[in-house]
Amino acid sequence: MNKRYDIQAERDYQVAGDTLDQVPLKDEALAWLRQAISKNWRIVELEKRANSGETLVRFELATPAS
């Protein structure tokens, strides 16, 4: 995400195991990632920031249904 969106781990979002948390993405970037990301990842929208046009999201590995 560093090269495409100029966001870096620890500076812009947190990494915890298999989770990227509090990732700030513009609407266009979020839409693109929804199409491009592997199906074993889940995108959880945490907060919509109206003033910046960004959404805070969490990427987490999807657990298979039992």
C-alpha cells in the first residue's frame, strides 16, 4: 500500500498478526481494493470521515465457515 497509496504501516495504520487496522483509504482506493483483494481477506469499514473523503478500514483474514 505504500507505493500505490502512500500509506505506511505503523505511521498510518497498525499491524497485528493477520490484521491491518485503521487503514485510511479514499473511496476510489477502497472500491479498487474490494475488486482486487483475494477472497480470503475481509474488509471491515470502521469509520467514514466526511471531511477528508476517507474511510478507516480493517483488513483481516477471513476464517472458513465451520
